[in-house]
Amino acid sequence: MCKKCNNHIAVEELAIHEKFHYLLNFFGFGELPQNQSILNEKRKEMIKNIGKSAENFDEFENKNMYQWNKQISLINENYELLKSFINNSFEFNRILEPKTKTEAQGESRIVSNEKVLAIGSCAAQNYCKKTMEDANVILDSFGENSNLTYIGTFDGYDGDNSSSKCCSQLHLGLLYALESLDNEKIQFIKEKFEFDEINNLEKFDYSNQDESETKISSDYYQTRKKFSLNNFVDNENNFDGSFTEQEKNLIKMYRYGFKYAFHEMDKLLARGRDETSKIRWSGSTACCCIVEKIDSTGWIHIANCGDVEAIVVINTAKSVKKQNRNHKVLTTLHTLNECFKDRSSLEKRGCPIIETSLGQKKIQALYSISRGLGFHGDRKIKKFITSKPSMRSFKIEDTYAALIIATKGLWSVINYDKVAEIVLQVEF
């Protein structure tokens, strides 16, 4: 239900409907003009007002002229869009209905963790892609502990090889690390996993034995020998919120585990098994989460790398304190446009960042992300895409209604507020 016009809008039409309200607001209309002449007058008035400011420009003020031309272009573009709404031609001219797939394959399940009411997952393939490149995994009783639930979501790039491997292997590295730190909480029964590559990199070496690939394998073997859980954490005393010493130790343990798993997963993908291209191997962004129950307290331990994001939906009706937002973002968006820290670091290292005509900043005009797993085929690109995850831990509050983890396929179409609004229409 749209709060602005009180009309019921189908999910697949949300993006178009939001664009419609944006256009009305841009031209200062409360509702759709009755005819095109009203819109024509408004457009002339806006261009005339902008034209007055251009009279004061010097002929050498290229920057101001550029901004002026950009504003004129935006007015003309939005004019054409809103005109198509008035003439009922927007959908006919601009929406490729035959190729749009609104069906989604999904499932839901009940898990043993009492802090999780139920888990559902769904996916729909992008019609522009030959294969489904995204993957997700849900593991109940993670590490033989009924109070732990693992959820992983992966967004593939240049194929599904990296995302599918992350789906099947990354949690094994996490199990190994967590068991090493607390074997009473986590039990890693290796016999249950016949094909454990991530913890046996030397055993499962599929590299062709030419000179260059042997050197790569040797370099990664030396890195593995030097790697230690005790020296792989930075900012270990940086916590979001106030916690007891026992709780801080719990958070540190999961930070160790996630960093180890992401580090080893990236090394596994460097082997290049099942990659078909010689210059551009696949990659994946990732978000992994463990929901934990400790006595009566619930925890969300989450790590992400790239553009897979997670939010928790907040039921403001149950909140004692006044809540302005119906959601809380749990992850960091590692893109060059959004993550200034990563972009600044890459620029200092000489990364070739190119801005597209749509304003998107990309590494060599290919990838807008600054972090991810894989991408080893082109070393010039890989040296600028790190596998280091962002990690956080949160206590579950009574106002938390749902945890949403999704790839850019959702977040690029529907924003956080709208997703939370849809979820809250369901009674919990």
C-alpha cells in the first residue's frame, strides 16, 4: 500500500511507482496534471529560472556551465518521463515486459534455534544472465549446536563458479576456526563433509603444473603457513555498543572465525578450478550470518564483503522509545560510490577508477565493488579488490521483526524503508 496515494502496488511495479512520485515532486505537482499543456508551462518556468542564473557566468566558468547544462538535461529528461505518464505511454515505451521475470523460487523452514521463528529464502534469475549467479545456504544446528543457525548469501560475478564454491565451502572454514577457539560450543565433524577443500588446500591442489601456476600455488602455501588466528584481527577493541568482558570475548571469537574463513576462501578461489577464462575468473560478494541463542539472549553475528547487504526490520509499534526508522542496517556497502574509506585507499594506491555516464565509479570501468572473494584471473584488478570482511555483532531486541539478507538485485530496486514496510504488513 502506497502511503502517498493509498493505492495497492504490486512488488514488481514499486520502482516505476516510486519514479512516478519522484517526477511529481520534481515539478511541484501534488497529483498528475490533467493535460500536457500544464506540464509544458511548468517546464518553461523552471528553465527560465535556471537561465537567469546563467547570465552571470563568465565564458571561462566551464564548471558552472557544465552544472547548468546538467540541470537543463535533467528537466528535459524528467519532462519526457512525466509526459509519458500523462499520455499513458510510459509502460508501452519503456518497460520490456516480455523479458521481465517476476516468478521467484522459494522455500521456508523451521529450525531448532528458539530465537528464529522461521527462515525463508527465494531467488529469481536475471533474464540478462545465462545462469543463476547468486547462491544461498541455510544450516540448522551449526557445528552440532542447536542454538546456532548459519545463513550465507552470495552474489556471483562473471559466472556462478565462485558463488557456488563459497556456498559449499566458506562455512567449513568458519567451523574449523570456531572449533579451534571453543570446541565446547562448536564441533566440526569432518566425516560429514566429504569434499572439504577450504581446510585442505594442499590436498586439493588442482593447479596445472606449469611454471606460473606452480609459483602461485607456492606463494599461497607460504601465506597459509604464516597465517595465524592470533594476528589476523585489526581494531579488535572497536565495539558497536557497550558490552561486558565476556561478551567482548564472544564477539572477538566470531571476528576471528569470519576473517579466517574469508581469508581461506579467497585462497581457495585463487586455485582457479573450473574457471574457463584465462584472463577473467569469476568472483563473488558475500554476507554470512550466525544467529545464536545464549540463555535467554539472542545474538546476530554478521560479516559481509562487497554489495550483499542485510537489515533488521524494526516493529516500531512494540518499541517503548520513539523510533524514526523501521529498519537498522547491519552491514557495510563496499562500493566505490558509497564507501569513501575504501575509495580513498584505492586512489592512494593508484587504482584506475573510471566514472561511467550514469555516475557509477568502477575499477577499470568493470567493477563498482571494492571488496569481494575471487576475481583472481586479472591480477591488475585483483590487487585492488580485497577479501577483508566488515563484521558486527548485535543483541536481538524485542522490536526486531525480521532479518533480511539480499543481493543488489533487491536493493537496487527497492530501498530499505520499502522492504521493511512490506515485511511489517505481515502480522508477527
